[in-house]
Amino acid sequence: MNRIALSCCLLVACSVPARAENFGAPPPELSRKLDRLVRAYPDFLASHDDKWLMLKDSRRFAISDGRTDKSFDALIEHADIDDMFYRDYPAGAAPAPPAKDFDPGRARFEPLFNAMYGDCEHGEVAPKLRSIAWLPKHHGGHVEITTVNGVDKALEAVVRELDELPSGFMRYLVPSSGTYNCRKVAGSTVRSVHAWGAAIDINSAASDYWLWSASGKGEPVWRNRIPVQIVRIFEKHGFIWGGAWYHYDTMHFEYRPELLP
């Protein structure tokens, strides 16, 4: 299939779902996605109804803040829970230039992630990290990843499969470019998933990032060198890929099983 056809497929498959308005009942499609969210994090999430996401510790978060007129920047900077599903992540789709502002997974409701992984600025994330071997057959060293939600086990499963790839793939993977880092997303006020210890960047020297390559108008010019085989292994174990974003980050993988089939 040529690139134009692939792009069309991506646009059709990832249409915008209806959003809940003023705390009304979520549409069936959103309700199914909230079901998937609860299933993805069974240690922390209990259930949801038409207004609230219920945690097992008796806390609850509103599904919607009632705003239906958010700009893209506002959606990223001030996401509520239903904003997290504003685009469908294109699992299994061939890599292709995404539509404008197609960034599935970049809208994150921070209070939920803090409730699960802890607040790194208060020292709550680091004690939950675990050091695991990164591609030991290829002398990749070690990385630190959170044990919350079994992210460490999911990454170990990724490592086992990546370690069996032909040696030509290792230039994209070794060395890794970091996991835990208590920081914001570059140029943003929101936290990176690295701040919760639930993301990994593979070799930056063989990767591309939207801020490194922009047109004269400041728009991202999509580039990717990461083989799709690597992406598929990460997706299989619950990680989404930053190369699927309009504001792309092809070295970046974060644990977001609620966005995957």
C-alpha cells in the first residue's frame, strides 16, 4: 500500500469520538473506552459511571470538565479523562505521516497518573523503581522503570523479544536514552510519562523528534527511521509509540494499555 493510501486509512480509522458534555452520560464508544481504562489498571481503578471514574481507595475523578471548546493546546495542557481518548491510537497501522494535531496518548489527566504512580516532586516515584537489564544479549546495560501496574514486567517482556531481533536492529535500541526523569514535556507545563517512570526512550541518535525538524511555518515535518518490527513488539506489551504522533518523538515508548486493543 502506498503512503497516500496508508495516510487515508489512518485518518479514517482514527476519527474523533463524541465527547461527553456538561457531565452528561458518555456516549457508548467512550463508555467502552472507559471500561478498557478500568481493565488496564486493576490495582487502582474500580469502576466508572456516566460522570465519575472510581478508584479503589474511594477517591473519584470527574470524567469530563464540561468544556467542549478546547483548542488543541488546551486539550494537551488541561486534559480531563475523556480528553485522553480524543484520538484512537493506530495500533497495527503502518507508520505514515499523521494528520495535523493527531497525538493519541499525549492528553493525560495528571491526577490519575499521580494517584497510580506517585508524584515525583514529592519523592513518591523513585522508591517504586526497579533496575532491569536492557537487551543483555547486546550489552545494553540497565534501565530503571516503575514496578507499578506491572510496567517493569511488561518492559522485561519487550526486552526478551527485542533481544532476539537480528543485530542490525540494535543501532536503534542500544544505548537507551533514558527512562525515569522527573520533568515536564519539552515546551510544555505538563508532566512527561518519564516523570512516573513508565516510559523509555530508545537510542536518540537513530531517532527523530518534531522539535528537531520543522518547516518554515514551524509545523512538524514527519520523519521516522525506527523499524516497524520494534514498534510492534512494544505495542504487544502495552506501550504506545511517539512516532504515531503529529508532534512526533520516534524514540519514545510509554506504557498506556488503555489505548491499545
